[in-house]
Amino acid sequence: MVNRPVADSIERRSGVSLWRQIADQILHSIAIGDFVENAALPPEMALADRYGVNRHTVRAAIAALVQEGVLRAEQGRGTFVLSRKRLSYPIGARTRFSAGLQGQASERRSLLIESAIEPAGRRVAEGLRLARGANVVRLEMRGEADGQPVSRATAWFEARRFAGIDAAMAETGSITASLERFGISDYLRQSTVLSARHADAADLADLDLQPGAIVLVTVAVNVTPDGQPIQFAETRFPAERVELKLSAL
């Protein structure tokens, strides 16, 4: 384990509680190998010195990570890092939810949570090459792997061309199968923009996360093989369960 000061990475006026920031720092340290899986976490006092906070803040961070299944506390022995293999989700020219998790989860499904027809906002209109305010179908979906939520997606489609895609999605549980009903047998990822942020209230609920959890965000445009935009989507993945693997688009 490498001990180094990281207290200057804690933002005391960021609006994110100190204990959550410490929890995120511990998660980062686990991810980069500073805290080894199945090994004991340093004592609370050592962590307090490392992060420049008091022991009560460290204790709250550890308690949250124990609840999230990242750490295991043993009376009289200490706190240990649990072995937790994250799912690897590929982002490439043909990104498909079920196919992307094949071999990593025995059960994979996408659930339609909500749908609506609404005017396209600026970024959706630009992504789909529509006039701003044109009607689009919005689908709200949750992806699950072996019963655990692993993605929360919002997707938009031109309403006139894809009237009824909400019903198709509810029946098939698949965007690919739904698009086939509209004569689209193949589609490609034209672009993907990646970012990360703290999960909002809706994502906390839909992805079964604790406050302060980080989500990986992809904003993507899918097109037909001849380049016609058909889908604009924003997908959130819980960083504690999923890693994104990029390949050439």
C-alpha cells in the first residue's frame, strides 16, 4: 500500500458531505490498488490523517461502504476490502445491452419504466437532426444483470417515424428488437460522450444506490448504416458495479 497525503482533494465547501467524499476516495484507492482486495483497511486514525478529517468522518464513510457491500467489518479484527468484480460494458460501433454483458451475467434484461411524447429540446433535436420542438418519443429504461440494476437510460426517437416504439419496447424488452419492427435490422454508434457525476435522486432510487454514489454517463447517437440518426440516448451506469470499455467506433 502506498501512503500519500490526499487531504487537498477533499472539498469542504463542495456541497458534498465530507464522509461521502472520504468514501469516494476509499473507492478510488481500491480501484487503483492502494487498498488491496481481501486485505485490511488502515486503522481509522491513519485514514483520518491521510484525508485530513476526524475519526468520526472516517467512521461514517466506512459504515456507508460496509452498507454498500464494498467493505466488511469484523469485530476485534478491523475492516476488510471485499473482492468485488465489476461488469465490463463495451462501448463500440455496435453497442447492445444484452450482448455487451453476455458471459458476465446469466440473466440480462431491460425494463421500460416510463414513456412519453414530448417536444424535442435543443440537444435531442440536434442529435436526431430534427427541428427544435418536433415531437419525439422518450423512453425511460432500466437495465438489470442477474437481478441487480446496472444501467438507467433515457432514449429519444422521432415520434412520426417510430410511433409505437414504446409498446414494442414494453413487449420485447430490447431496443434492437423494437427497431427491427420498423425495418431497421442494424444500426451503428455514431458518437459517444463520456462523463461522470454524483447520482441524482432518480438514479439513486432506480439504481438502488446510496447518496453520493458516482454514475458513469454516456450520451450517444445511433444511426442507420447509411448515416440517418435514429436514437439519441443518455445512459447512467453505477461506477461501483460497471466499468466502461471503449473500442474503436
